[in-house]
Amino acid sequence: MQRRERGERKVGDIFLKERGKRTEAYEVLGKGRKLRELNDRISAGFGRDFDVMDGIETSMDELLSIDLADIFMKGWKKYGAVTEVLERSKHSPLQKFYIALSEHTIHSSHRPRLEVEVEGVSLPSLIFEIDLDLKLEGFVLEIVDGEMVAIDSGACMAAGRVSCEGVVLYEKRSEKVELPVRMGFEGEEDG
């Protein structure tokens, strides 16, 4: 789905507030077997030193570019009260339906993969684990013609972690997420 709002929020907005600051976890990850092997293989094959960790750090924005509103909508599609209204609204295409959502938590897990390629040579990829719990309160969902078209946002608290090769890179226990007051959508993607 395409967001129309300029103030969109991504998973990276939760975890990457202190950009440019390599955590101790990065140092642990860099000393791990798989990354040492990657660094050694790259350095031996190209006759110069490489630091895979630099590539991981610069790729974090892309790896964590998951839209929070997409996570909300995928979670709500599994909620019976929302699916009932989605179905009912298909039969009244000109009518707007609003659902006030009570306090609830959406759990979301993602496994993005970082493909490692140096000068055209593919190397083993790195798999990241992103686990996120979003506690939502005071959200109102607008539905038209069988589609979620907008959200009037309320309070959102996030907790979660980002890890790679068993090493936790970022962890948040309870982070308030600032959201636009209203988030609109164009079209939906299945999921």
C-alpha cells in the first residue's frame, strides 16, 4: 500500500535514534565467526582489508524501512471486528465506516536478509531478526468500500529488538512513538 502522509514512520525510527554510534553489540557481532570469515574471505580475495560491519551499519536504514502503518493494517486484518466491517463496507461503497479500536498490542516479526556482494562476487548473506511489540491506544480506523483508507492515530508504545547472528544490535523496552495525527492510504497490498 502507498502512504500519502509525509510524516510516515518506519521501524528504523524506533531503533536508530542514535545514528552513527556503533554499539558494543556491533563489536561483538564483528568478532563473530561468520563475520570474521566474511571479512577474511573478502580481504583474501581482493588483496585489501574490508570491514563488513561498515556495510551493515550503512544498510540499517534500508533493513529497518518497514512502515509502521503497514504493520498496523496487517495486524488489524486479522481482527474479527475489523474484517466484519471490511466485508460489510463492500456492500455500501459510498458509506464511510469508523471503528474505534480499544487498547491492544500488535506483535510483528521480520527476517530481512542482507545480501553481501563485493565487486560482483556474492558471499553468504546475513539474516537479521526484528521482533516488535506495538501497544496501541485510541486509534480510529476509517474503512470505505472494503478497504482501510485512514487511521486517526492515538498513543503508540514500542518494544522490541533487532539482532543478527544471535547478537542483539538494538533493543527498546518501552519507547513512545510519535505518529502523525492522521495517516492516509492509497490502495492495499495483500498480506
